[in-house]
Amino acid sequence: MQTYSQPADIHAAIRNARRQGQTIGCVPTMGALHAGHASLIERARSECSCVVATIFVNPTQFGPSEDFSRYPRTLDADLDICRRAGADIVFTPAVSDMYSPNAETIVRVKDISTILEGAHRPGHFDGVTTVVSKLFLITEPDRAYFGQKDFQQQLIIRRMVRDLNFPVEIITCPIIREPDGLAMSSRNRYLTTEERRTATAISQSLWFAESMADQPHAQPVTVQLALTERLNAVPGIELQYAVVACPDTLIQIPAGSRVANAVALVAARVGTTRLLDNHILKFRQ
Amino acid sequence: MQTYSQPADIHAAIRNARRQGQTIGCVPTMGALHAGHASLIERARSECSCVVATIFVNPTQFGPSEDFSRYPRTLDADLDICRRAGADIVFTPAVSDMYSPNAETIVRVKDISTILEGAHRPGHFDGVTTVVSKLFLITEPDRAYFGQKDFQQQLIIRRMVRDLNFPVEIITCPIIREPDGLAMSSRNRYLTTEERRTATAISQSLWFAESMADQPHAQPVTVQLALTERLNAVPGIELQYAVVACPDTLIQIPAGSRVANAVALVAARVGTTRLLDNHILKFRQ
């Protein structure tokens, strides 16, 4: 496994691999890797001849009061996980390798970046789409792998790829969960033992939503209301949003509309830690 | 010479050329080609083994009261010029081939897009950088060629390429002029005979600025003032701006600053036609 910190160096290495007929798969991460990231690298390994993982805690996607400086940085452990999961190349740039001091270009996916996570974290998705554009242009992948855990993110990146003609196929991979259901996240390590126990209420509320959706005549709005009430009743959970929305637009499904599929999306604070989860719901027709 | 209207088709053709070891040169245009465009294609021909010209009148870079609908469209003549100048491939998409109805992604180079042309044409450069990003991702060139006539545009595209890590070298080519000095522009064909005569005052004012800059102790601000006064005195010219600025930032050079090089940039209306011109000034040290 080769590691690079300079964009020009990894670009040359990947161009070389491509010239030899290899298919490039890219897994962009912020490090602090866990089994969810490993599953993305393994999926890339199974589909591509050259697997590139990127490890970069991107400052431009953090708000001024967010956890950029304390975000976990575990490079040695990350490289072990990359190696075991089958990465060929790892890109580990410093902030100064990625941004010139007077950088002024942004990539913005307009409407869908301003709702849900975008409403709670203004500017967050501009940071994400800008850095992912840069990573795509540096690594020039045929396929790129993202986790469904960040549902809105993978949708926004799909829009960006479509709108800007990036020659990249976006593969969204299933959420990987702890045995008790908690969606894996680098931020889970912020949780105290008690908070960790409380946090299981989030995934449990999504299974509850799934069983409600499976009832005859279930309506998305009814499920959304029940999901919200259930989470609001849990001590230690500060709900930010719980919605049942169209999986392609993230627009909430209005009362009276019948749909086959929807996505239930939850964001909540547990202590000082912000957690996300989501689940696809199938409604009986 | 091959022509394509579908992004996927031209992308496949160029990927194929690249696989055969070819170097790709791209010349993005809005059609209505003239000798200035031909010089870009010829320059690409001399430096690249596969020359791609794109012809697309991009609606997103026109303001609502601008000339999008009446912008000259001369496809047959354009293809002749492309052929004679040495293009291998021409991309002629329709608007619907380039933009899905619900496209919502923009590429924005922030500060420098809001001054000069950006101040007179709000949103113009967002349209330019977004469509050029798309054209770069569709044609994946090693080098792309732009005219110095649109000085701010080539500078903004250079910033974008640097900031987003586009693997493209930007080549800026000299302004091509009519025998009487008027900078070639697709919009010159809007001019009446009398306006055409009036318009020569613009390039003449730039030669005047050049000779002023060449005087001992000449100051950029003095040249800018004289340039402005001279153009304001020409009947039939409605000056929008005349500035003497740093060629890397387009910031006007303050009084008392000594510089070796500056760029004089002029925008003016002649009748209903908006014309641009510019010239590099060398100051004695």
C-alpha cells in the first residue's frame, strides 16, 4: 500500500495505474475509520483493480462552533484498517496541501444543501461538495463509495456528479451498525457510557417507524409524527429533526400522498454529540 | 473531423484517444467563430495531438436582459472554421444536452467574480465557471485555450483550476484584432457602420495608455484617469469602466504604488453593443 500527501504525486500515480488499464475506485473519508469505512473499501476492492482511500479532515465543512479541532485523528490505526480492507493507495494530505491560502472557489448544490443537515449546519455541504470535487479531480476515480449513513450527503454528491458531468459512478453502501443497532460513526467515540446507551433509542425509533410503515393504510405523515413523539420522549435525546421524506428529493411527503418508498431521517444530540441515522421505509400499497 | 452533440459520446471518443496516448487540447467557444477563435484552435493544433473545439451558447452566463436569444448562431460557418484551423472533434450540444431541467449545481470563484464584468453582469461568471467545469469534465483536456480578450474570464478560470485541482493547463492566447485595431469579438457583428468606426476609439485609447505608461515616472492611477477621460470624451461611447489593475488580482493599483506591469481593462457600450478590450502596460522602473 502506497501513501501520498501531495495531490500532484497521487494524481501521477493514479494516471499511471489508469494507463495500465486499471479501474479506479475512491473512498473519501475524514479518517477515524471504523467498520463502516472498512465496508466501503472492501466494496471498492471487490469492484475495482485500484482502490484509493483518502483521509482528510476537511476544515471547510465544519462550522465555527463545531468539532473540527477535536475531531478524532487516528492516522496509524486508519492506515491499518485501509491495509486490511484492501486499499492500494492512501491519500493523506495536510490542510495546506489541499487549500492555497487565497482559495476562493466553491462548488454548491443549491436547494437540497439548505434543508435538514444544511439548515442545522450552514455552509456544511458547500464544504463537502467542494472538497469531494477536489478529491475526484485529484484521484479521477471510475467509482466512488459513500455510506448511506450520511444519506443527504450521498444524494447531494449524486446531484453534483450529474450536474457537472463528473465521469464517476457513485455507489452508496449500507449503514454498518453496532450489535445494539447504533449506526457506526467516528463521532460515537465522543459518547460517555450512559450517552452510548441512550443513543440506541435512535435506531430503535427507526425500526419502530419501519413496523408502522408496514401496517395497512400507514401514511408517511403519521409515521413521521409518531417517530418525532417517540424520540422527544427519550430523556437525554435532544431531537433536531425526524422526517419521513422522498428518497430522491428529501422533501417531506405531504398528508394524503401515498408512496411505496420513503426515507426516515433523524438527527439528534446526545450530550454534546450530534448523531445521524436513517432508514428506508417501505409502505404497503 | 467528428462532431458530437451528446456528452457521453464525446467523452467516450476522447477517452479512447487518451488511451491511445494522445494529448487533448480543448477550445471552449460560444460559436460565431472569427479569427480570434481560429488562432486558439491553431495554437491547440500546434501543441496537442487531439484538438477538441466546443460550440455552445451557454444560457446561464447571460443575464435576463442580455442578448442570449439574439446571440449569433452560425454553425455551418463555425464548423468550416474549426476544420480549417485543425480541430479533430467538435462538440455541439443543445441546451437540453448540457442542463437537466432540475440542475442546481454551480461552481463559483468568489471575490474576483464580483468586480468589473461581474459587477456589470451579476451571475455571469458563475455561469462561465459552471459551464467550463462541465466542459472540462466532459472533454478531460490536458490543455485548454482561452483568449486574452476576456481577460477577467481567463484569470477566473485559472483560479478555478488551481482551487479545484483540475488537471488542465490553461493557455491564454493573444488578442486578435481587425486591421484598424478593434479587438475581434462575435458581438462586433451587431455594430452599424458608424458604430464600427466609433468602436476603434477603444483600442486607440489602449495604445495611448501604453505610450503614457512608457513615460518616465508614469503612475498607474494617472494613466487610468487619462484613459477614462479620453474615452468619456468620445461621442457614441458609453464607458462602463476603464481601470489600470494588477494582472493577477484585477485590483486597481493605488496612487503612489510603483509596478512593472499592469493591465488596462475597458468595457464600453457602443450603441446597444457591449465591447471589451484590454492591454498589458509596462511601466518604466
